[in-house]
Amino acid sequence: MFTKRLRNKLIQERLVTAQEAASWIQDGMTLGLSGFTQAGDAKAVPRALVERVKETGEKLKVNVYTGASLGSEVDGIMAEAGIINRRLPFQAEKRMRSKINNADITYVDQHLSHTAEMVRAGTIGAIDVAIVEAVAITEDGSIIPTTSVGNSSIFVEYAKEVIVELNMAQPLSLEGVHDVYDAGPQIERQPIPLTSVEQRIGTPAIQVPLEKIKGVVVTEEKDTSSSIVQPDEETAIMAGHLIEFLRGEVKAGRLPNTLAPLQSGIGSVANAVFHGFLASEFTDLEVYSEVLQDAVFDLLDAGKIRFASGCSIILSQEKGERVFSNFESYKDRLVLRPQEISNHPEIIRRLGLIAINTALEVDIYGNVNSTHVMGTHMMNGIGGSGDFARNARLGIFVTKSIAKNGNISSVVPFISHVDHTEHDVDVIVTEQGIADLRGLSPRERARAIIDNCAHPDYRPQLRAYFEEACTRGGQTPHVMEKAFSWHIRYQQEGTMLENIATEKKAAHV
Amino acid sequence: MFTKRLRNKLIQERLVTAQEAASWIQDGMTLGLSGFTQAGDAKAVPRALVERVKETGEKLKVNVYTGASLGSEVDGIMAEAGIINRRLPFQAEKRMRSKINNADITYVDQHLSHTAEMVRAGTIGAIDVAIVEAVAITEDGSIIPTTSVGNSSIFVEYAKEVIVELNMAQPLSLEGVHDVYDAGPQIERQPIPLTSVEQRIGTPAIQVPLEKIKGVVVTEEKDTSSSIVQPDEETAIMAGHLIEFLRGEVKAGRLPNTLAPLQSGIGSVANAVFHGFLASEFTDLEVYSEVLQDAVFDLLDAGKIRFASGCSIILSQEKGERVFSNFESYKDRLVLRPQEISNHPEIIRRLGLIAINTALEVDIYGNVNSTHVMGTHMMNGIGGSGDFARNARLGIFVTKSIAKNGNISSVVPFISHVDHTEHDVDVIVTEQGIADLRGLSPRERARAIIDNCAHPDYRPQLRAYFEEACTRGGQTPHVMEKAFSWHIRYQQEGTMLENIATEKKAAHV
């Protein structure tokens, strides 16, 4: 029954149940799990481990290293069961977020291209067991990943033992879409030969010594679908601003008609902005990104994108059914790479990417917070945004200008947590407009951001802050006593708006 | 007389005085000047321009783009004369700093590897005139730089006209030390073939069409010597901590005996820490840095460094006299590259550098401020520290734990300006000790930094802040109302120390 997918005779004898595989995992171990943005995550063995712990009541804690976020029913239930000690480099799950912010889980938020280097260098400990999802195991025992490559190849290389989840629900037509390349140790490393988005530089499967595969668990379970929110009026306007800007770059001779390889962060806003290319005049577009969401496939369907390179595919349920039932038709226009390569500074700089990522908040000088709500509480993590923004040709950040019914301004005097500094932020887009910050000094940036990106309700406040700050002088003027006053006001009064807060106070008195 | 240095017959006829060359410069122009950390800067023509403006009283403003900082008698007098409109990507001069902080000069503080890309992409305007210092012009009209390469090759390539300052005081023995490589436009760019610090991938001179060289000015003036402060007891202790840490990395098998190529930022502290290798057991060291300061040559003299790659050489007067009078003996162990290559993320990541840079202040979570005093006033600029820290194998930051007689703590609850985020800061070193932050969560980082790096006088205050912050929860706990209270206290009371400030207040009342 499984010979079509499990082609190595020796390994055919290592079929085990998820429960048996989970029984190999011991307290204190470090697990390297496949999975990137819910795609291609190890599912059955982590779940069996949670069940085991629930049944036995044993005290078990493991470190969980992954590509990026796992599906809710993996990250969520592990968090809930309290079995995670250290988690890296990214997550995006409600229950896990809560545990992280309560310091019940030690969370290390990393640039997604950095984890592989740390595994190689041994600075985050050894990987005891790699658990990776596969569509097939080849004749020579190599592992063909499913909908993501993530950190699977580096985990398999450095783990002491490997467990494979052979997922029958993942289409076998995924075979051939992967390009597994190992940059190798930094001493005597060679240039990564990739010079175009479609180039293949590695192998279609993860090579592994036969003896390292301890067991194979057969599963049949689809990835968690993305719960992406469809484009709305505001994100459509944002896409319009961005496309108008890119049109201007082409007109000025700074970009060719086909632009440059595009990267887009995870999430609804970035997806919606990408979606905006559908109605644009641009064709023959290239994508060099980490995650390929619905919009990429819509653009492939429309013939707008020529080729897309990514690290994972995560789709809404409807789009996923259509894409995976007909995956052969996409395969010559797609490649999935390890996240070390999809997010590698060498390639990002060489190809000159246009990087589009989502900001949680920006400040008047163009610093960006991607991770922390009100400066303290983790939302998801920095993900690949830092890999891309620092090294891209254009580091673009998108955000709606206000949140929480207008009580939060996404443009603030001083962001409460800095993930991207002014040096890495070229362009900011909100539904209000676009601020092109390239070559501008901080004071020039402030005027551009306030005038073009801030919500009109907040512009007077922002101008007042900036003007007061300027009276104190400096390259980056601030009134340090008031720098976080907006966040404090929101926490105390429920709004960043000055007048409303004052009125509320007055009413209260 | 000049034929030994001015070898092209056609160009021999273009000798002009500095005054004549300066007369070509018009209001509104953008100048691309050679010079990196005071080394190899254009000297005579900028000075003649200042004199012209002083004499005529004309209103002239130019944009000044450079490699990095120029000598004081270039950057300083241009600032004083008020002829600079926009200045990028780095400066380190007192008078210029003052004008920048008064917003009289528009200063754009950039990653040093980024400027060349922006010139190529046309996002910071066109270069009207490149003015570059040379030790010689070859038979085919190519320009051999002096003590720095900086951005000279990209300025020469993109400028409409080129003026060469042929500096007879710079030793002709510099010829052959340079390796000029052009990464080329990002579309269809090839991998940069550099795989070892000593490898030469370019040409020994800057190639330029003959007709582009408008004039040659003969000068005879040494670079401004560095005013580097010699190692003191505290920097020696810091060097000791760092070397002990590296020893541990070797012992743990994470680094070979010869370590990995070293980078060190500009300045006395970084130089002193580098100096610490002299007394260490390490040999066959390699340097892949931007600026080569005294310590590098001391280590070359002692046979500790096998090969050093840089972008500029800046020495104290004494060391400079000894090195340049005997430069031939260093030449097979040195190479100078364009700053785009010395600071290139592709190479930094490939070679796996150990990057050592100076922090102005760090916060308890390991974010680093390299540029802004009290959050607002520019000191110098980020320089190459961001290029290196983000992509290095080890991003190390060094700072003394206190400043201003102990009234400033270099470790604060929340830094007043963020140049390097927690994601890029692996290790912090002060004279108190070392904090190895790799793989740690923010709360773990806070404990490591407070316990190991903060000055004992400030540890109780830092612990009190952190403990109060933890009661509020979050991945990165903060008390936003108090986040900048230390800076505000210093500004109001002259000290960050709580008790002293309280006592002062009490005495005042």
C-alpha cells in the first residue's frame, strides 16, 4: 500500500504508530520539527506526545525548534499541555502566545535565516530528534518534504535520530518542487550559486543516512488552512498606493517593467497588498519569498507571476483544494527552498528584492515594531521581515494607520519596541498614503510619515509632538518624557487620542 | 616631476590648481568624495571651495557624499563654512555634529554597505563631481587610491566628472594593496567570488574613461592621524573577558584555534579590545574589517595576524610613520577593498565573521544604541556596525559599564535610540564581565546583562526595574512610564543614580 511513497525496503520495516514514535521522546530533549507558517508541520507525533503526557501525568518538558509557526492543533495543544520549555524561532498561536507572555514558555524570537547557522554552530544545543513530514521516502532513503522545507534539512542533518511522518493527505505531486541546498559550515563556505528565482541548486529531497531514520509514522491529515482575511477597501487602497509608487520607480528608470523579485510577509494585509498586482499592468513578475499565500497563486493563475520561489505554501481552504488537486500545472513555475536560502542575505541582496512586510506600529522616524503589543507582549515574532528588510533593494512596510476603532494610532512618536531601525525602512504604506523615506534625514522622514501615512485624527497630535521635540534639537528630536505617553494613555484611558482622553478624564472628575 | 605618479600623457595636460578645480563646483551639486575614517580623503579641493566661498561670500550649498568620516580639516571646515546641504553616510567631526544636531546640515545616517547600492539605483540623486585622492594615475588613466577605497570606485563610475587629488605625501608603495571590485547592478548580478580574506577578485586601480577625468590637482599632505586613546586598565579587562570567551568557544568546538575572521569597529575601545589579542595565545588570526587601526598593525608586527582585509588604514602619528616608511613589508599581508565589499552581507555571512563593535548604551534586553546621545543628539553614525552585527557569526558589542564619572549607566532599562535589535546582538562585554546572549529569551538576557555587564552601583536599580516590569508580564517586560526615567533623571539631575538624585532633590528642597 505504501510502496509508492515508501520506496526503500529497509525503511519499510520501520513503520511505527505515532504512539510508539512518541514513546522515544524523553524529558529534556530538543526536537526539530518540520513546519513553516502551518505548512508541512509534523502533526501526529507531537499530538501523540501530548496524549501520552496527559495520560501518564508525567512531568515532561522539551525544547521545540521549528521552521516557523506550526498549525494551531500542534503548537496550541503542546502549549496547553505545558510540555514546552524553549520554543524558537517563530510561532503564531493564541494559546502559545499567552504562555509566552506569562513566561511559562521561554521563547526565542529569531531572524528565520539565522536558526540553521545556530544549529550548525552548536549555539542553541544539539537536536535530539528531528520529526519531519514527507510525501515520500525515495529508494535511497531520502526524504521528500511536503508543503514546506523550513529548517527540516538542517534538523535532519544535525539530529541524532529522525522520525518521518509520511502524510498520505499531502499530494504526491509535490515531489520535485523542492530544492534542498546546504550552505555548509562557514569555514570554507562557497558562494551560493543562485542567481535567478527559478534556478535549482540543490537536490529534490533531504538526504539522510539510512540508519538515522528511526521510524516512519503514516498519517493522513491536511495542513491547517490559512484563515486569511480577504482584501478589504483599505487594503485595496494600500495596494493602490504601492503599485502607484512602483509605477513611478519604473518611470524614473529605477526599476524595469517586470520590477524585481517580490517578497511578501505572512498575513492578511501583506497578502491583500500582493493581491493588488492582479489589477495592475505588471506582468512577468517574479517572487522570491518565504511563504506563498493565496495571492501568489491568484497571480500565477492570472499569468501575472512568471515564477515563484518560496519556503512554504499556505492557502485558504478553498484555494488549497483547487491548487493541490491540480498541482502538476504549477510545478514548473514553483520551487520550495530551505528557509536559510529563501531568506538568505546573500541572495536577497544579489537579486535586489522588493520586500513587503507588515508593521504593528511605526514611529515618526520610520522605525518599525513588528512583534510587541504595547512594547511588552509578543504577538508572533519577527519572522523573516528582518532578513528581507535589511538586505532588500526596497524595504517596504505596510500597516493600516489606525487600529481598535481608531483608539490606536499605528504611527506614534516612539515605537514601544524596535524590530527594524530607520536604516532598514525605505517606504511606509498605509491606507492614507505612502512615505518614500529613501535618502531622507530623520526630520524629513517625520514630515513625510506624518503628512502621508498617519490618520488625519492623529496628525495634529503628531505634529505637536514633533514641533515640541524640534525645539529641543538633535538629529532625531524627541521629548523623552512624552515619548511613550501615547501608549500609556491607551493603557490608562483606552485611547491614544488626546482630546478624548482629556474629555474622559473630565467626565470622570 | 610627476611622471612617476602621473603616467598617462593626456592626463598630464590636465594638471590644475585646487582653486581652479574648486571653481568647477556649483551651488546645488552633489559631490562624491574619497575618504573613510579620515583616511585617503579629498583634501585640497574641498578646502579651496571653502576658501572661495569665504572670499566671494556667495551662497553655495552642496551635498557631500563620502565613504565615511573625513579628516577634521575637511569635514570640520566645510561644516563651519555652512556649505553643506546633505551629508551621508557617516561623519565623526565636532563642528559638523553640532550643525547636524541644530538641523543646519541634513544628515543621512546609513549602513556603510548601502550607499553604493543607492548610488547605482539612483535613489540618492546623481553624483555631479567625484573628487578622489590617488597615489598615482596609471598609463591607461586608472586611479590608484591612497589609504582608503571607501566609495571612491562607485562615485567615479557614476559621477559626471572626476577630479583627482594626486597626493605626493601618500607613499607610492600603497600601489598594489587595493582590490577594486564592482558588484554591478542587482539585475543579473553574479555571486561575489570572495571566499577567503586574502583573495583578490578585482583590479588594483579604479578604472575610468579618460575623458571623465576633468582635472588633476597635485597635493602633498598626510592624512589626519588618529587621536586614538591608548588601552587603559578597563579596556584591558574588557579584552580579557572577550578573549576568555573566545577561548571557551574554541574549547567547546564552536571555533577553530585560529578563530574566524575578525572585524573591529572604529574607536579607542574597539582598538583596545583588539589590542588584547597581543598577549593571547591566538595566532594565525585573520581580519576582515572596514578600518585597520593601530592594533591591527601591532598584531601584524607581532606575527599574530596572518592577513588583514580592510577598506581603510587610519593610524596614530607614531604608528603611521613607522608603518608607511616600511609599507612594502606589509603589502603581502594586506588588502584594501571598496566598503561595499568590506561590509557586504554576502561575504560577512559566508566567512562567518566575529564582529566587535562599540555600543553607546545597551538595554537590559540587549538592544544597542550606537549613535544617539540621550536619544536625540547624533554622535557619529551607525557606520558599518549594522552591516557586521546582523550578518556575522558573532555580533559582539563592547562598552564601559558607566560614563561621566558614574553618572551615566551604559546599561539602561530601555535604550533611548535603537540601532541594533536584540536579534542581532549575541554578546555584550563591559569591564564588569561578559553576557553571552545566544539562544536566550529576553528575560534570560536581562538577568545575564544585569548580573554580568552592569556596574554594581546600578544593579539594584536595574533589578528593581526588571522585577517591577515582570509583574506586568509579557515577553519583554517593561514599565513604560519608567522606561526612559533614567535618561530624564540624568537630564534633570545630572545623574542616573536614584539615590543621589533623590538626595540632591532633598537638599534642594
